[in-house]
Amino acid sequence: MNNLTMPPADSDLAYVPFVNVQNMMRLIHHVGLEAALIGIAEAIEQDFRRWPAFDKTPRVASHSDVGVIELMPTSDGTLYGFKYVNGHPSNTRGGLQTVTAFGLLADVATGYPQLLSEMTILTALRTAAMSALAGRVLAPEGARVMAIIGNGAQCEFQALAFKAICGITDIRLFDIDPAATAKAAANLQGSGLRISTHDSAQAAVEGAGIITTCTADKQYATILTDNMVGAGVHLNAVGGDCPGKTELHRDILMRSKIFVEYPPQTRIEGEIQQLD
């Protein structure tokens, strides 16, 4: 056979490793969910220790009336990565997930992709791990009780992350949808946490040294008012993740020490957009 008609031999560079949803779930089950959360938190902390090395930019966002689609790029000069993620709160009405994501990692020197991965589950894990890492540093020493306002899927990851990383023993739940609270409480049974459910945010936060808000509605909201939060409580405000969406009354911010990951981003999407 004429060699000119032979197809070229495949190169290893022709294939980009791909981690799909099923394999990601297998990996997490193999490692263990709490061990995965601890490992992710350790990796995040290592990256914070070399924070100036990263080329950072606010998310590239496309907003609509029903949600947002965002690209999150960064590079440390050796590797380049981006994540595609959406946030569509009304998706659950049609049986769809609120958030889906995937990511790409590439070699800066050649531009060659190194990895393509499902990141929906990783987004949930990273959010919870980052929250617990911050809580480990900022929460009152000895805090063992956390209230969670907003009891969707992220609520469960938050509870497990704070248990694994901060030693939380008690979780107090509230959501405006009682079915969401019941589901979260049922899913957290057997986790080693003491779970209680409450009929208001005010009741849920009583006695909590840490309060996490992770609601989904895309609007300015006041999930916590100033009188609900005592001095010294650590607030983990997760849900203010797009322009025009907040969870805390401005007066809480005015008397708090505020820590954010990346101010240029947080002024666009985050609680401190209220302070501009």
C-alpha cells in the first residue's frame, strides 16, 4: 500500500483527557466527600499563599432576565484555566440544575489543552471548601453551631465542609420552602451532625456562632437584618453571586469586618456592591 494513503499515526497530543460526570462522581466516592473537601481547601490555601502569581480578572458574564452565564479565566504563567458556569434559579421548576459547569486547563508555553473536566460537582465542592477555609480562620474560636439559611443543594456541602474543616457539630436549617429544608435534613442524617429545622431565619440563627446564607433568588434581598446578628458572629454570605443580588442588610456590613476573595469581582457580584 502506498504510504501516502496511510493515515498518520495518532499522537498523544491529539487526545485531551476528559473527566465526565460519572467518573468525577466515582473519584469523589473513592476519595470520600469530606476528604475531598479537606483536600480542596488545602489546595485553595496553597494558591492564596501565591496569590500575586495569578493573572486575575473579574468574571466575563452574560446576564439575562432569568440567569447568568460566566467565564472565569486565570493563569499562573505556567498553566491557563477557565471555568464555564451558569446560574439559573428557575431551572429547578423544569427539573434542571440551577448550576452547571465545565473547565479547561492548558499549557501556557504551547497553548495545548491538558484537561477538560466536568465541574458542576467541583463548583459545589469548591464553594463549600472555600467557605469553610474562611470560617476556620475568621469564625469565633470554639464555634460549633452553624445556621444555614437557604437549603438547596449547596446547603448540604456547606454543612459537611464546616464539619470536616471547622469542627461544626450542630446545623440549624431554614428555607422559605419547607420541602427544601426537609430534604436537606433528611440527606444530612447519618452525617454525624445534629440537625434541627426552624420556621424562620430569626429562629434558625439563635445561638449560632456561624451563619451561612446560600439562597438562590436573583434579587436584592434581606435574608438577615441587623438586629438578627450579634457581635462576633461569623457571616458566610454565599448567595450574592450576581449584580443586583444580595442577602445581608447594609447595616450589617457597616459594622462588620469584611473579607472578600477578589475585590474587583466582589464589587460587581457580592455583598459589597451595596457599599458603592
